[in-house]
Amino acid sequence: MNKVGHMQLAELIGRAIARQRLRSRLTQEEVAERLEIGSEAVSRIERGIVIPNIARLLEFASIFECEAADLLTESSSRPVDQATYISQLLASISHADRQLVVEMVERLSERLKHRAPAPYSKNEIPESAGRSSPSPYNVSRPASISSQ
């Protein structure tokens, strides 16, 4: 893996760790205390400056009461892993809302198939691409839906 790929992976894993920490309602200080490291070290991992080793990844998973694979799946650019992540998100919402999300994804997918190729590779989405949250899979609601 080249340096750019390594940096992108570190950032994606860091964001996944930050999301799981927030879902667990823990502060960086609380996580640092459980890991017996400084809070700045947790911050550096979450910002993608440092990539955790496998042992540390397992410790994060234990603290967040999730599988280590969950932290990696959220970070993956593979469609099957992204589908797993989306499935986990859908599991927490109502049947009607899931149907709405599926319809939105279908429309968005169809629309994106017919546009010109993006100026970046399919495996990287630059920060300037307009994401409004740290999720690599964030999709904003179209204005026509959000106003209902």
C-alpha cells in the first residue's frame, strides 16, 4: 500500500472509531483512561494521524462493545462492506423509513449511473466533495424530501 492509501485508511478507521465512541456515549478521555493511554493519542487515532494496530483495534471494539470487523467494515471501500454498514444503519429505523431510504438510494444510484465519471477514483472521495458529516457513506436528503 502506498503512502496515500495508508493515510486514507488511517483516516477512515479513525472516523469509524470516532463514530463508535460517540455511539457509545464516551469521551476521548474516558476511552483513553480505559486504554491506559493519553487522550491526545485517542485524538490522533480518530483524526487518522496514527493507525491503530490489531491489538489496539480489538481493545477499541471491546470498549465500544462491537466487533473489530465493524470498525473495519465502516472503513472499507468495498461495496459488500458498505452494504453491511448500511444494513446496520437501517436496522435501527422503522420499516417505512427503511423503504424511504431504499427508494432514495435507487433514485440516486440511477441518477449517478448516467452522469459523467467523477474526477477522482471510485475508491476515494475527497473532503471537498461536499460531505456534511464524518461518515464516508453520508447522503443528504434531496430538498423535495426534507421539506415533507
